[in-house]
Amino acid sequence: MKFKIVCILFFVAIINQAWAQLLSLSSLEYIADQDDWQVINSYLLMKGWKYMNADSSKIVWAYNPSRDISFSNDDLDQWKANAWFSVYLNQFGVIVGCGYLLSGESGRDYYNNFFNSLKEKGFIKKIQYIKDGALFFVYENDEYEITLVQKLVNSSDYLSSPSQAFVIFITKK
């Protein structure tokens, strides 16, 4: 009986960790509403994300990051992760939007569920277009504009394996 309980708890912990990287539409709206980087940082760290880098225009976090040990820690191009999250800043350091990148089957499933949640929350498609081999779909409601992007990427493009990349950009109006 104890073994069964331990197995169930272990399974629940694994499922919770796998879903921690997935940020819901409500989570992305919450992050987009923030004016304080510390609030965003704390929120992502609680969900298992790792702060990776920042400059005057962007702050970057990764979920389950790994890197080629032959490169320095500061070389962000040498890191790979299951997912990436970025907060974009204007020249005054004010948050202007967020980007969320996932890949693989879990990324595709998340993307499809995310798309459905947009419709449920009353987002309306504004425009769709193709640019540089990627599909772009722009949705909006009274508060936010969300751009969904789908593109094939190589494993060298910051992801754990070559696959479809799914990117979500959210900006508060």
C-alpha cells in the first residue's frame, strides 16, 4: 500500500513539473498586466522557470535549460530548453510585450488548446499572413493583442530537438 501511494505521488509530481512550463492564457494575461519585472520573475521561478539573461530590450527565462559545456554561461545562443519566455522592454525599460516559445508535440498540443481558449475568451482574428516561412495569426480583444506564430526550426535554434516551433506574443493595448 505504501509503495502504491509513493508511486502515485511520484506520478503527480512528474505531471505537475511537466505542466509547470505551460503558461495558460490567463497566466500570460497576468504577466502582460505587470509593470514590475520582480513580480514576473517570482511568478516564473515559482513555476520552475530559470532566469537566463537580460539586456536593455529583453529579459529571458527558460524551462529546463541545458547547454554545451564547451561554451560560457553568458553565451545564450548555446543554451537549449523545452520552452523560452521573454519580456520585451522599450527604451525606458517599460514592459511592452511578452513572447513564449514552445516546440514538439507538447508545444503543438498546448498551441491548439491555447487557440481554443482564445475563442472561448472572445478574441477575434484580426489578420493572418505568411512571412519568412512562418504562419502568423493575430487575435485581439479589448485588452490584448496576441500573435500566434508557427514555424519549422532546427535543433540549433534554441530548442531541444528539431520540430515545429510555436510562438505566442502578447501585448496589452
